[in-house]
Amino acid sequence: MAVVRRMLAWWLVVSIAWCAIATGVVHAQDEHTFRARAEVERPIAARAPLDPTASGTRVEVEPTSGESLREVIARVPGARALGTGGLGHSLGLSLRGADVAHSTVMLGDLPLTGPDLGAFDLGVLDLGSIAAIEVYRGGAPAMLGEGAIGGVIRLVPSRAEGRGAGASLAYGSFDTAIARAWGAVRSGRLASLVAVSFDTADNDYPFLDDGGTRLDPTDDRERTRRNARTRGASGLLHLEVPLDEGELEAVMLWVSRASGVPGAGSQLASDARRTLDRYAGSVAYRLGGNVAGHALSLEVMGGGWYGRAAFLDPINELGTGQHASDDRQLRAFGRVAGTWSPVREFALRALLTARHDRLEPDDPLVRTSLGDSHRDGLVAVIEGAIDPRIDRVRIALRPSVRLEWTDATLEQIELVSRLARSVEVIAPTFRLGAAIAPIAGLAVSASIAHGTRIPSMVELFGDRATLVANVRLEPERATSIDAGVTLQERIAPGLEIDGELRGFVSLAESLIRYRRTAQYTAIAENVASATIAGLEVGLDLRALDHLRLEGALTFLDARDGLGRLLPFRPQWQGFARIEASTGPALGPGVVLSGFTSATYSAANAVDPANLVVIAERTWIDVGARVELFGAIGISCALRDVLDARGQDFLGLPLPGRRFVAQADIQGDL
């Protein structure tokens, strides 16, 4: 606790000093301008807004489309969703062949994951409260403060753009139902938005049960998925409040999920249950201005989240012992960030973050239970933003260094004894990104980044269900290099293209990957070394207001030191979607649109020896929508038209052909 007090005291002193200096500087000027400066000329072409040198892609979310998060993620090259079933069941995101725990999930600027909190389950989220998803593969923008090996998934919360309200109701196969409502008010810079959603699904879809004998088709039979029912709710509050000397922004997110755990394939579980409740929020104060031609900005943020995760398996149906866990997780988070720009072509940015993570496990059915584990950390980041211009050629350089210090006390079980293990880690990382725009709309970029990640609590101690413990894991380290071309241009009247082509290589040491220990359980292990290389192509082509073509294609070659393919990493994956719309051609107030999409995943192994393989699969989706007077919408979609079904993470069956219809209404207040 003495270390914690010193750490928090240090952060508080630095915060107060920084606030005092910045506030004094802003008061010294005659005219206040919020944030550093406005960019009036066309920026360097980039598919994500925070950093033109990063490999990032931003996807706008349209809740009225009836899409799930899995289908939105498919638009991002290099990103692969890994799920365990239908709506509401666990969903993770693998970036460029990295494990789902290698990527940090953020709500705006608030991290929802941490070294002891494991991968964030994207399956608990509802898209009704998310405006866009930004995915940064490899090295992420330094000012996010995260040095993840895989990358960063940034969930951009919805914000008020006017005065309005709306609601929607969707119903589909397997008794899937989703209800959403929202309201927003904006008056100048003062804005507030509230969004809530509720969903339910039985997920009783058919699947092929191979009886646990993959090589013997004689015992295969079709069965109905049971104990997969899920219930969920979520809410978002987003406030923007102008102050005399800046702006205050608050974001609050609540998610709740209760679902059965059906087991995998022939491993049936009728009484296993999971529940999750998570409350996350942040409050940020931002101000900026100009003094003697020097642009200055400051951000002070505090927040965190609290969660409860319960798992009930009273009769040991999943094979890892009897469980009635009720774990509590806590994160407290604070940061100070600032930018100083003496001239237009140069800016120096700095960030200091302090955090405290705590895990309090509770399980009365286990023989020897774990005690509390906690980790305290500091992260310091310095980045230079160098933007020279030579004639008409624009250049962007982003050198940055990041230093992370953590001190942890982790509980573990040795035989039947409970032991506390103290671990202190100092992890320096760096990133150097560069981009050059020889002409407007075209940019060539490259970057090199080094990341370090310590094992999570889930990897060390398992999840009491399908993942078993391994307390001997070592920290992972990886160096990634990528280069690519981005094109954003209006190539003809009414015809716009937004595309990217990138190549990447990641050299990893002590990479953590999962190995099957039984038919439906796995253990995290360190690989001595691994090389992951690949190519990514992304395309978004828009013709007038009538036609849109989107596509993503990824080639991935991920191998361990023996040259074997790493499990759960298909070499090819692709996505294509074409959407057509009548626009106003049918008359005022009536718009018809339709789409068709295809998603492909190549065969991939589920074990290190590459002996057990998940077959390739292709999903075809179709849908249509009608909008009336800009206020009423009715849409329907048929997913997996060919009923390809298939399996995903750990061989768990996915739903096949399914239908969903949605009606929505919105209007001005």
C-alpha cells in the first residue's frame, strides 16, 4: 500500500502542477481558443483520424442496419472476430494473428482491458450506443497510452448532434429480440445523449454433433443447441459541458449479461450459467489556447470501471470442477495529457497515466480458493509530431517512447496451498511512424513498433470453464513492422474511393497461444518464437448516393519456431459487401435500399501440430430496407443464406441460416 500511496501522490502532484501551469498560460492570453488549433487544409489520407502514420481503420456503425458487431468487424482488414455462439455469447477480436488478449479495448479514451483483467468480451456490447469503431493494428497512436502487441480497438461512443429521439425493435430467428431507445439534446457546445437497449435470444439453433469423433462420421447427427439462452441490457450516458476555460466531457457505460453455457458440440451442459455486470465511466477536462504563437492544450481525465462476473457449474458438466464463482474486478484510472506546439510544423505531446487493477475471486465450491490479486502501474509517454511541408509534398513523423511500470501481487495455487507471488515489471516500448503525401488524397506510410504484454489473470489461472491454469507463463514481446498505401479521392463526379494496401511482419518472443488439453478445453502456453507476416487490402467505393462497395482481404502466415501454423489463424479471410439505394428517385420521403455480402474464412488448425482442422466456410447475407420521410424505417436481413454454419473458437458451433427484421422511428424534438 505504501507503493500505491507514493504512486498516487506522485500522479496528483504532477496533475496539479500541470493544471496550474496550463491554466495560468491560458489566462495570460486575450482570446481563448479551445484545443490546440484548427486544421483548415486537407489532412494526409488516413482511414482512421488519430494518426496518419498508423495502420488504422474506422467503421461507422448504423444501428438501423440490423448488423451485429461480428459483421461490422468483418469490414476491417487484418481483423478477425472469434466467437463461441450466437447473440450475447463471448466475442473477441484477433488483429493480425495476435491473440484476443493482445489487443486493448477502449471506450473513447478509457481502457476497458488490462493485464489482469483479460480480453474484453465484445459480445456484451450493443451497437446502439456506439457511433464508430476504430481499429489500430500493430502500433497504436501514442496518445491513446496503450502499447498492445496486437493493437487497439477504440469504441467511439455516440454523441448528441442535434435535438432528437428514436426507438427501434428487432425480432429474428431463435427468438432473438432487441429493443433500443435514445434521446439527444444539443445547444451550442452543451450536449447530452442517453441510449438504452435490451436483448434476448434462445440461441437454440441446430448444429452437427460429431460425437467427439471427428474422424468417424457414422455417429454424426444433428442436434439443437440447448442452454444457450441469453439476456442482456446496456446503457450509455454522454455529456459535453462547456466551461469558461475549456470543456468537460463525461461518458458512462453500463452492460449486463446473463446466459447459459451450453458446452461445445457433444459436451452438453444443462445447468452451467454465466452472468456479467460492468459499470464503466470517465470524466475529462480539456482546455487549450495560444500564447505568443505557441499552441497549448491540456487534458485531465479520471475514471475506471467495476465488474462482477459469476460462473455456475454445480455438477461439473464442463469438466474443470464444480464452480459457483462470483468474482469482482476493479480498475481505477487517471491520466494527464498535454501538447505544446511552438510552430505549426512541430508539436510535443506527453501523457502520464496511473492505474490500479484488482481481482477479488470468490468460489465456495473449490477446495482451495484464490485470494485477492492486484496490480498498480504507471505509464509515461512522450511523442513528437513533426509535420514539415516541402513544396506541395506533406510529411508526417510520429516518434514516440512509452515506459510502463507495474507492481503486482498475484495469488496462485500450488498443489493445495495458496501462495502470493509478487512481480515487478518495467516494460519500455517505442514506435516510429512516418507518412508522406506526394499528392492530395494519396499517402505512403510505414511504422515500426515494439510491444510487451504480461500474462493476464485468465491466462494464468484459467476461466473455470474451457481455459485451464498455467502460472508459469512469461511476458510476451513483439516487434512489428508495416508499410502501406492509402488512397482517399474523388476520382470522378459522384465517385469516391477510400482504400488501403498494407504489408506487415511481427516478430514475437514468448508468444502466448492456446493448446488443446482435452476435446473442449485449452491451456495458454509460451511459444519460443513466432513470425507473423501478411498482406491487407481494404476498399470502400461510393458512387453518387446509389451504390456502395466495401471489401477487405487478409493473407496471414503465422508460424512458430518449428514452422508450424499457429492455431486459430486462417491464412485467408475476406469480406465483400455491395449496397444499392434508390436515393430520392422514388419521390420525396421514400428510399429503398438492399445489400448482399459474403464472408470467407479459410481452413485453420486448432492444435499446435496442425492435425485437427476447422474446415473453410463462406457466409452469404442479403437484406433490404425502406425509409419513409426520414423518420420511419423497416429493414430485414437473411444471414448465412446457404446455411454454412461452421465452427469458431475452440470448435464451438455457430448459428446457421437466420432471419431478422427491424422497425425504427426517430424525429426531432
